[in-house]
Amino acid sequence: MSTEPMPDFPPHMKRFFDAELETFRTHLITMGETSIRQVREAIKALVDGDIALAKKVVAADDELDQLEIKIDEEAVRYMSLRAPIATELRMVIVGMKASHDLERVGDEAVSIAKRAVRLAAEPPLKPYVDIPRMTTMALEMLRDALDCFLHIDTEKAVAVIRRDEQVDQLNKQLYRELTSFMVENPGNISRAIELMFISKSIERIADHATNIAEEMIYLAKGKDVRHDDAVKKGVSNP
Amino acid sequence: MEPSAPLAIRVPAPRDVGATSTIIEIEDFNFSYGAKQALFDVNLKLDARRVTAFIGPSGCGKTTLLRCLNRMNDLIDGTVINGGRIRIHGVDINGPEVDAIELRKRVGMVFQKSNPFPKSIYENVIYGLRIQGVGSKSRLDEIVEKSLRGAALWDEVKDRLHESGVGLSGGQQQRLCIARAIAVQPEVILMDEPCSALDPIATAKVEELIHDLKKDYTIIIVTHSMQQAARVSDKTAFFYLGRLVEYDDTQTIFMNPANPQTEAYVSGRFG
Amino acid sequence: MPAPVPNHPFVTRSSRGRLIEGAVFWLMRLATYFVLVCGLCVLGDIFLKGGRTVFQAEFPYVNVPFLTQAPETLYVFEHEGQKMQLGDRDFRAFREAATAKAKAAGQPAPQFRTESYVYSAGGIWPCIVGTVLLVVGSMSIALILGVASAIYLNEYAKDTPGVRAIRLAILNLAGVPSIVFGLFGFGLFVIFLDWNVSLLAGWFTLAFMVLPVVITASEEALKAVPKGFREGSLALGATKWQTIRKNVLPYALPGILTSSILGIARVAGETAPIMFTAAYVVRDKLPWEVEKVSDFFFQGVMALPYHIYVVSSKIPQNEYTARVQYGTAFVFLFIVAVIALSSILLRNHLRRRYQW
């Protein structure tokens, strides 16, 4: 028998249902990857005028819807059978909310893809520069927000929240630009409106990324920063 | 945009539900202690190699039914089975040709209060085998190691097998009792509130063990902790006043019970 | 000026109840002291006077003849102006020697004007042997019968009115006076079974006397073994007997022995049950000096309590008998203490071994 004293606190014990939580996390990450891919492919379809790709994006949305349902089921199951407490409880709640955000991101991708199909029938209004740029920014935000889910990193989450402003600015800029196109030539109006909506969609995607980042802060710290302007403006940290 | 590094997460294999087979059938079972009837017309089919939880308020008959499954109630004066039968593998266990001793070798039991015998850990584990007359030292050694490993206790006690089992902590004692039960190779293990005297950590260890054991054994557990029933069991039976109120998948019982009494009980709003 | 009353709710207040309580406690305390003083007087008397018989000032400090010889008649006489005290055998040898000496000198044989006192010389060795034999034999019988019936009553018998009646009868038996047991043993064993006054008759009579104590105590000891030991064993597929033998009886044993110690003191101490059934006033041969093995069981023995009874009430009293009385009482107490002590040691050993 060893004479060493027992450690004060027993080492972390793995429970048999940890695997369920792992599955839950994995499904959420898969959902994030899928929604990012959907948005990226929708924008690619728009830029390349690739109708087939756009249609594929529309069809693939079902995947995300199924994942959302699955995540909700798992969350409810976990809450009713495993009685999660503290971080686990927040994880499950945040997971449900984030899955809803990701599903909405998927919907925006579908909306972009549908507009891409319509826009593909006409020549482009102008070379697509700002929209891919905005998309890249929004998707980076989304990816960073999801990264926080893997490695708890509130700094990164706060950075995501602060970047939302840039996307909003870009959206406003594009809005003014497109308005001037419409004023110039009424023939541009339908295309400009489609592009406006696409820009708005991307802006919405960035908003969802912001939501997810806020949820990640809640997950890590148990603190709600959703309507805390100080955090958004960088005056204070959560 | 650069594709990010693949997310390094292992996707666990989906939980193996497999095909279930019924091992115990309880049909219209009625049971009395003297003049007091404890169980009324219980009908239940229990699955092999699954964990079934019996829940219900005190005095609802869940422990009585559990003890009927290995005829431990035979030992109490004045108990009567007034109607119905219990079959294990189709055999009526109260039939005239069934020996309660043989039955109990196949249907082991773990009690509410851990009851290691005041012998060494080694002697505790082999008690059942000694009774059956197994004498070979090497075989006993082998079974002791296997049983203690099976009960997730081997690493903690392997250096002190010949110290008294009473000197172990509460949770270890209960796992020793489980090791003792599985040493005789039963098919079914009955557990009567096995964690009611244990702290949360010891409880968690026993629950882990139950989860592991169901690969090889059919486990029926009586518990007062609804969370425990929810965590460890595959199916749950809710008893009230000696009657079976609801029996279904644990998930259904805890998420969407059909009976309002069940709902009131599992949500802690009884009476 | 009265002291100021402290301003908190836990103030001590004197009251009638408190006063009565104090008085009652004092009465109890006095009663205890009284008992203590009485006990000390009795024991002190025996130890002081008996010690004078058993111990002596010179080497080997213990009066060996007293412990190793049989009782003899004491002869007190005057010889050539000297006062002599000699036991039976020594007196005969002395007289023969004196007669022979006188004959050689051509004188007439000397006349000894002796006073004789029975049992006042020699020792009590046969009584010690007899008492030990009686205790060992009767306790063995009582334990075997008592534990067996306790097991039956506690583990096997259902709780029916019949069993309850048996239990009550056993309890009542404990209150029966020992002389009644003596008469019962005399009637059954000595007369009816024709065992005569014998060890066997004494064993059984004493055993019956302590059986109620042993049965009741054994039942209590069995009840004290946790139910979990029985259920745990049965649930592993053990039969009832296997359970009792391996997992109940070993743990009840210390308790059974504890209460049997009381039985030992009683068996060793009682005079009434053996006076008709097993005890001889005097017997020349020691118990093992028998021709056949079976004779061993059918012989009467001397016993310490009966010897005390004889020397203190059946023979004329004088200064010489007092010595034997106190010496015997001292040895008797000592032997009971030794037997009880060894049982306590055995019990402690078992308790350590079967701890729960």
C-alpha cells in the first residue's frame, strides 16, 4: 500500500455520458463548417455565375436543418436525463442557441444562392470586389466565433464582436454605391436591389457571428454581454 | 479565404442499441406481507443486458418486487404470492422444481447498505465460490482479479487483498459487494438503492460501473434518485401504491411521460 | 446587595425540580458506595484470612501441601511437654515411631491423649480437580445444547405462539432456584437413569441450570449479527446452514462467550445442584484413578463449594476449621477468576479476529 497521502481533490473523472456531450459539440462544429461552406459556395456561385453550384447550395440547406433538429434533440435529451450543471448546462443552452444562429446563416446562404441564380441571367452590374471582401470578413468572424467553442477564448470572441462594426460600414458603403447605380440608370434597379439584399444577407451573417461570439462569452464566463455597448465599442472587456 | 485546419474532434460511435431480448417476464404478479398486499397485478417485461430502473415513492413496492426476483422475500415470515408469476428465461421461478439457492446464484443482489463481510477483500470476493466448493487456488486468484477489475476496484485494492473489506471506504465497499456478486457469474444483478449511502463521487463511480456492467449483465436498480434513474437506466418503471403506473424508455419517462402521476413524480411535485 | 442578574436567557435558576434531582443523584451515589464497601469487606475478609492459609512467609511462599494434598483429620496432642498438630498419616507414623522407640528402650508404649478434628489438616487438591471437571464438562454440554437451540429459535423457527411460549419458558427457567435443579437432577439422573452420584449427573444438572442463560445470551448474540451478513450470503447462493456456519456463528461467538462467563461463575459456585448429584464429602482416589474409562463418568467428585459447605456447617467448629474454610474460599475465588479471565481473553481474541 502506498504511503502517499491522497490528493485533496480526486482527478477529473470521465463519465460515461461525456461521449454524448462530445457528440453534441461535434454536431455543432459540423453545422458551423457546413454553414460556412454554404455561404462560401453561394458567393462563389454569384461571382462565377455558376447556376449549378447555386442550386446545390439551395439543396444542401436541408443538411443544416437536420443538424439543427438533431442538436436540439440532443440538448433536450441531455438536459432531461443528465441533469447538467454549471459549464455543462451553459454548453447545452449555448449549443441550442448557436445552432439556431447557424441555421439562419444557412438560410442567408440559400437566399444569396437564389439571388445568384437570378443575377446569372444578366451581366454583372460591376466587378464583384466588395461583396467577396465582406463575405470573407463575415466568415472569418463566424469561424473565429466557432473557434471559441473549441478552445475557450474570450479575447477572440470580444474581437469578433468589435469587428461587426466594419462589416456594417462596408454594408452601408455598398448600399450608397448601389443607390447611385440605381439613380444613374433605372435598368440597373433590379440587379442593384438583388445585390443590396445579398449585402444585407452578409451583414446578417456577421450579426449571427456576433451573436455566437456573445454566446461563447456566456459559455466561458456565465456573463451576458448581448446588450452591453461598452463591450461592443471596446471600452470595457467582459 | 483560407480553409481552416480540420476540426480535431473524434466522433463517437453511435450508442449501440442492438436487438433486445426479454429475460424476465412478470405477469399479473400479486404479493402480500401477511394481510397487507404490497403488489397488485404487476406486468413487466425486462430486457436482457439493459439497465432497468424501478422508481417510486417509499412503500410503493419497488423493493418488494426486486426482492421477489431472487426470492429473497422467502426469508420473511408470512409473505404470500397471491396470483401471477415471474418467469426468467420462461421458467416460473416460484415453480415447485425451482431451487431458490440455484436461482440466487443466477440472480445476484447488491444491497442498499453495503455489507462486506468482516473478512479479507479476497475472501469476500470468493465467498460465493467457496460456498460452491471451488477450491483451486489459481482459479480463485483468477476470479478475484477478474471480478475486482469488473467492479473497477482492482487498481485500488490489488496491494491489500488480504486486508479486511470493512476497512474500505463506503463507495469501495459497495463496489466490493458488486465484485462479490459478479464473482459467481450471475446473469442478472439486482441493486437495491446501491448509492443511497454514498457521496456524489462514489455514486458517480458506481454509476460508471453499472454502465460498464450492462454489456454482460442484466441490471435492475431500485433508486430514490430520479437523476440516477435518468442517468444509468435504459428503461424505467414507475410504481405507486403497489401498482406499476408506467413503464417505458427512460427518455420517454423523463421527457414525455404518458401518465400525469409519473410526470408529477419525476418532476418532484408529488402529492 | 444581591449580585446583578446577568442579562441573557441562559441564567441558572434554582428550582424545586433541580433540588430534588440533586438529592436523588446523591442517594444513588451513596447506594453505590454502600455496595462497594460491603463488597470490599467480604472480599477483604476472605483474602486476609484465606491468604494466611494459602501463603506463607518462607520459600516457596505458597502453602504447597494445602494445594496438593487431600483433606485429613487433624490430631492435636501433647508429647513430651510439646504441643503437636499432625495430620492423620503423619500422626500414625509418629505414633508408630514413638511406640517402636519406647519398645526398644523397654518402656511401655506411650499413650497419646489426642483431640481430633476432621478435615482440618491436609489440603484441598481433590476439590480443585473436581470443581474444574464439573465446570468444564457442564459448560461444554450447556454451550453445545444452548447454542444449538438458540440457532434453532433465532434462525430457523418461525415466530409462532408456540416458539414464543418456549422462549418464555426458557426465561422463566432462569429464575428457578438451584436447589430445585439439584432435586430434579437427583430424581432424573441419579435415581431414574441410575447414574448414581456421578460426574455425569452433575454435569447435566449444572448444564440444565445454566442453559437458560446460555440460550438467551446466544440468541442475543445471534440477533446482534447484522442482517446484511445473512442476506449478503444468501444472495450469493449459500444455503441457510452455510450462511449460519460461515457468516453468522463466527461473529456471534464473542457475544456467546461473554455471557457464558457469567454461567461459568454460577456453575462453579453452586452447591445445591451438586450436593445430591455429583459431590462427595470425601473421596480418597483422584478422579483419574479409575479402572475403566467409563468409570470416570460415573464417579462422584469432591468440589470446592461443597467442601466449604461441609467444613463450615457439617463438622464441629473450632479454631482449626476456620483455617480450612477461609483457605478453600480463597482458592475457590481464585479459580473462578482464572476461568473467567481465560474466557475473557478467548473472547477478546475472537473479537479481534471477527471484527465487524
